[in-house]
Amino acid sequence: VVSTQSTGSSGINAEYGKQWYQRRVRGLFRRVMALPRVLALLVVQLYGVSLALKPVVLVPGALASHIEAKLDKKTTPHWYCSKKSDWFTLWLSIEYILGPALNCWADNFKLEFEDGTFRNTDGVQTRVPGFGKSRTLDYSDNHHLLSYYKPLVDALLKVEGAVEDVTVRSAPFDYRYSAPSDVNTKFQSRLKGLIEETVLKNGGRKVVLISHSLGGPTTSTFLHSMTQDWRDSNIDSWVSISGVFGGALKVVKAMVSHGVMDQLPNIISDRFVHRRVARTIQGNYYMLPRRPVYTGSDVLVRTPNRNYTVDNLEQMFVDMGVTNGPEMLGTVRNSSYVGDPGVPVHCFNGKDIKTTSSYYYTKQRDFPDEIPTDVWGDGDGTVPHRSLKVCHGWRSTCSVQEYSGEKLGEHGKILDNPAFIQHIVDIVTDVKKTSCTDKCSSAPVDNRTL
């Protein structure tokens, strides 16, 4: 009897001990899981950030990020070009792309293509400065003559509780490279880390991603590479501005006959030098018109002997004498993800502005050097409307705002539009409850499709 009571007593004690142990473990687990938020709140107190303000990460378009270079070259194209240098601004320093200096810039800025891979020219190191800072993308040039995100950043940093380099942060990238290059893969890894760090520094508040132009497909491709759990945990919403989701005809002109500086006379900045460089840039191939926004019935370039569409762009490069063009184009085929991104999207763009829909080169003997005739359509002056409106149809898109006319909606001027800027401030502060998270929280992701 004594033995039975002892066993029963020890059984009761064992069960009590088990329950006590489980309670302690659960309590410890809850405290451990609460640490990230506690640490985040401490960081918020340290930086003085308002929890009512959503943090922002800015992704720029092509030509907007500064690129610095350091030279250690064995040869140069001209005697006046430097072989060695410390770090200097490769893009954009305006005086560096004018006159004779243009030849030196071209040799340093261009990319080489070997064994299916793009890389810098031998002896040229490059880097993109200002990652994570607020003011990195204020201007496109190093002399602060060409304003870019500055009006928007000024407005965001004036919001009560905003802290420079904490609330608003920049994610510049080397736009010469695109997915799936190693350079772009490293950028996407840095962007992921920046977003996670920004969430932590802002007390767990999720990030509003803001992109412009090439930043649109770049951001879309990035989001599609993340899991839905990661997107739900870190992204409040994505503001897409003038996204080049289906490509842009201006890139075609840059690669066929003009380069990127087609507004300047040759005596100041030779378009053929710019064109030679443009044909080496992977990011340009990435921005060419693509399916399904364009089909084989949409003529992009017309000549007396042949028309070129998305179905025979490879032949166009061959006909231009760019023999490795088809292979370079092949590196980016199917690398842009422009389906539903699985996060709430606010889509902004211009419309009702004369925009090139195709080019006509009238003299076959002068192709591709001839200055073409523009065939006009609708868009924002740079990107055709059919490419801009891709994001209108996503299930996750919760607002669409289009600005009519050049003053308010032109591809670059939209960033200066006071109504646009106020709309972004409203999204970041949630004044009008514009997050619409419920609508988009379970949106499916459909890779490479619209």
C-alpha cells in the first residue's frame, strides 16, 4: 500500500513538473520572439522616428544612379585619356561626355561581352555610392544641375517624425547591368538587406517601395524573387512611377542610330560614340520592347527592305552589324518578371503626350546611321502607354493615377508634380487610408506574365 501511494504521489509530482516546465518554455519563447520588436522600439526611440510614418526605400530609373570609377588600365583609345586614377564620377559628370573627353568616357563606361557574360572593361573598377542614404538620388549629375528625386525627398523629410537616412533611404544600382547578371543579383541581395534593416530601424513598420522608370521592372523582378512570407513581413506597398514594364521605343533608337544623348548636336557630343556604348549595355537590352505587351504585328523599326518586330529583333542587330547582338539580347530574355508582384501597388504614370510608337528609316543605304522619322502614339513622352499601363491590370493594384499632358505627366516631370508628391505623402502617412493591404495580402504571383 505504501508503495502504491508513493508511486501515485511521484506520478502527480511528475505531471506538475511537466506542466511547470512547459509554462516556463512557452514564456521564454514569447520573450525571445518579442526581442526584435523591443529592439526595434529602442531603435525608434534612439532615432526619434514616428511610428505613424511608413519608411520609404527609393529605387531609381536608368541614368539616375551615380557611378564612380577607378582606373588602372594598360591602354587607352587616345593619348589624352588617363590610364590610372583614384575614384571619380563616371556617370553623370556632364563635362565628361562633351567634346574629346567623350571618347575617354566611352572607353571606361562601356561593357565587354565574353562567354555570355557582361563585364567592365579591363582596368576599370566601378561602384555606386550612397546606398541607404536619403539624398543620394536628389540629382542625376554630380554638379546638382539635373534634379531627380529631390522634390519628393524634400517633401517626405518634412513629414513630422521623418529622420534622414532612417525614414527615407535610397537603393541606387548600376543600371548598365540587369537581371540575371551577377552585378544585379548582388544589388538585389543588398536591397533585401536594406529593406529588412529599414523595417528594424523604424520599429517594425513595413517599407513603402518607390520606383521610377527602369526601377519598375527592376523592383518587380526583385519582388518576384522573394517569398510571399517575406513580402508580407517587410513590404507595406509599392509605388510604381512611369514603369517601363513592356519596354520603351527610345531604347531602340539609342541602339540603332543615336545613343542616349540624342538631344545634343554631334559637334558637342557625338551620337555615334554614344550609340557604340549603348550597344554594349545589358540594361538597354533589358528595356527593349517585349512580349506580351508587343507582338509580331507591332512594327518597331521600319526600313524599305524589312520591318522589325519583337519576333526578329535578333535579325535587326545582325543587319546593323552588331554580330553578337542576338547573344546579348538572349541574356535578358525571360529575365524580367512583370506579373502580379504580390504586394499592394499604387500605379502612377503620364498620358496624352506625343510618344514614339515606332521608327521609320527611309533610306536603306543609310541604315542604321540615318536619323529616323518618328511614328507617334500615346504615352508619357518616353514610354508608350501600353507599357506604362501594365501595372493597371494587376490584381494587387489598389490605385491608379494618370496625369494628362506634358507639364504634369511627362516621364521625368511627373516627379516634380505637386499633386503627385502630395499623393505619395498621403500614402506614406496613410492620411487617406490608402494602404489597401487587405485587398492584396493574398494576391497570387504569376511570373513573367501580365
